[in-house]
Amino acid sequence: MNQKLHVVFVSPEVSPFAKSGEMADVASSLPKYLSCLGMDVSVVMPKYRRSEIESLPKELVLRELLVPVGEKKIKAQIYKSELGKYDIYFVDNPQYFWRENIYGTGKGEYLDNDERFIFFNRAVLEFLLKAKMPVDVLHCNSWPTALIPVFLKTHYSKRNQFKKTATVFTLHNITYQGEFPPETLTLTGLNWNYFNPSQLSLNGRFNFLKAGVIFSDVLNTVSSNYKKEIEAKKHGFDLGEILDHRKDVFFSIRNGVDYEIWNPETDPFIVANYNSTNLKAKKKCKIDLIKEFGLSIPTKTPLLGTVSYMTAHKGFDILFEAMDELMEMDVGLVVLGQGDENYENKFLDFQKKYPRKIAVKIEMSPALTHKIAAGVDIILIPSLYEPCGLNQLYSFHYGTVPIVRATGGLGETVKPFSLKTLRGNGFLFREFSPQALLKAVKKALRCYKEPALWKKIMEAGFREDYSWKNAAKRYRKLYQRALEIKKGT
């Protein structure tokens, strides 16, 4: 395909402007690498209440955009900022987006999330129409953008501007589906005929994610293991059969890493820069991290870390069960993240119980995420489900060894270290239990006590290449496939 592809990438999260999980990192990095392949890429997201957004140089490109929501027309404004390789557009409506969090608080989700994201989906399409922006591919991400493919094939089906526009819908984590009462349909302006088990309803609810799966031209998810898992009824969260019906247009492309940002040689967030041939500065990063979190452990003590949105599917239940036995070992633990209030409080309780050995920060901080990648010896990812996982990929490049549960992309990227072959880049456990987790930690700690052995594991991680360059080329092929399907070829 010789013509320049015009791609509009729509996401509810883009790092560093708003982040609850890995989708935000994908949304900031993938467009850059698509642009490097010669595509014209624009990103669209909501304008949340964030200092990172407020401090960004922006121009107001649309002072008043009227967006249909039910029987009302809601006003929006559109701001534009140039980020080098691509432009980012912010959809502004203070009523919906001027809030502390993206989806809700630690006590639960915002009660009007259905209305907020119906508004956002319609606003994106209304903006593209009014701006007369050329769009070959609309790349939508997760349930908050899932109604864009629906609206394209209903309200906007006769619009010439979108006649040839193909939709790609990425399933980042199907645990989150955007499930709402049937009455939510009235906010979309769609006929009640669409609320049926073949289209928008699932288990009697209006399911945004299912809607995106049904109406998109092409689907993909973020690792081949995760694709297999969610196609199976056991792990499909009621979508397995629906995904199976769409298997001809369902693909997987593993997430990548932006090594311009995640590079210990140039990382501005860490106290000392280093690389695979000069690891002395990594010890300085560890000392800095211990100080930052206020731990009272010697530098030689193995330091474990976890960075995560705090929720059940991240596997913290088995970590909590294992915590007392873990604290009997000669280790320290740093925890960074926020999310479900119950999980936040549980971590804080353990910090009170073991103040010298556990330190917790309830926040999402890019700077601290980088400091942990560089400063810990071991990154701990005990996930119940993990579509791809990026923290283990970042860790490889920082000489930090992952201990992960073999699920989704974790099981695809972490190769278990073998004492027989002396090969492997980390430690795996399969059974979702505190016993299996502790067994993996003990094995890792035995290797840590032998510096030559540990260095071999670190070096194996350094050799890994999960650059977005390769993944972006696969997305280019996916876009071409979506356009062929749209044309009916």
C-alpha cells in the first residue's frame, strides 16, 4: 500500500497525561512508532483534571462542538498539542472529565461512566467530521472507546467522510467490559432493536466491550497467550464464544517497549545511569530507592518491588497470604500503585506491621516507576490474569529480574532460569497459590546469593529486544487487513 495511511488512535488513557494501567503506555508509544513508519497519526483522549495536561502547550482548535447524548446536545471544546511525532487532541467537558480520577475512586466507579464515555465516543466522531480530518483507520482501545465502531455503522453510516474508514479494536484487558443497565441505550440515540444478545446486550446488561467486538472490522489483543486464554470459555468472561465467532478477524500483537524512554543509560528519573557492561551504578539506584521509600535494610539485602494498579486480577490476594512468610526471609519490598481501596489498605496494614522491610506509596508516579525498575533486584508480578505485562519487559532492560505467574504475556516473555542449562531470564510459577509464589521467590533468592549466577540471569534480560519497532510493523499490516475487510476484499 503506497498511499500514506491516516490513523486516528483513540484511548481513554495516554501516558503521562492519564494512566491506570499499561494501555496508557501503549497509547503514548505505539503512535510514535507508527509515525516513524510514515503514517499520519493523531491521538484523541479526554481532557482530564491533570497537571500534566494543564501544563502542556495547547491551542484551542474547536471552541464549540455540539455532541448528541440522548435527546440533548452537550458542548465540548477540542484542544490540540504537538508531541513531535504526532498530534494529540483533548476532548474537553468539565462536567464529565474535570475529576481527580479517570474511572472512579478506590471505593468504586463513577456512576455516570456510561454517559461520560458515550459523550466521548460521539465527540470524537463529531470532531473528525467538523474538522474534515481524513481517517483511514480508527484505532479504538478498550471499553471506553468501544461504541465508536457501533456509531460508525449506525448514526454515521451515510457520512461520505467515513465510507472507507476501517475500525481496529484492541482488547487490552477484558476483565473490564463497561457493563451498564439497559436504560443506558437511550443515551446513545440507538433504536431498542440493537439491544439483543447478538449485538449490544450480554447477560441482560448493555455491554460496551461486546459492542466493540461485534461492530469492529478487526480485533486484536496484546499477546498470543492472552488471545488463547480469552477465546476459551474458562477465561473468556462470557465473551469466549463471541470472540470465537469473530476468529477470522481476531489477531494478537504483543505490546512493545519504547527504549527511548525506558533506557537506564539515559533515564532522567534515576540517580545514576548505567548499562549491561557497567552495573556499578545500579547499586546507587538501589541505595537511592531504599532512601526514597524510607526502608531500613542493608544494601546487600535483596530488594523486591511491585508496581501495579491495585485490583484482584493482579494477584495480590496470594501475595497477602504469603506476606508473613516472605517477611521472615532476608528481603525488602517496595510497593507502588493505587486502585481498589481494600487492596491499598491491606498493603498499608502490612507496612505498619513490617515498617523496616515494607514501604508503600499509594500513587501512580512515572518517576517512581522508573526508580523501581532501576533500583530493585527483583520485580514481582503474581497476576491472576495479565494480558501482556510491560513491567517485566521494562525490568529486563534495567537488569532487574522478574518473578511472575505464567499467565498471558508474562508466560510468553519470561523464560524460567534453569540451573542445569544456566539459561533463562527470570522465574515462573504456574499455580495461583501463595505456596507456588513463595517457592519461586526462594529459588530466586538462592540464585541471588551467587553473584555470578545472578549476573547471568540479568544478562539474559539485557539481551531481550521488545522494541515497538517490530510491533508497529505488525500493526501496519493489521491496518491494511482492516481496510481490505472494509472494502469487502
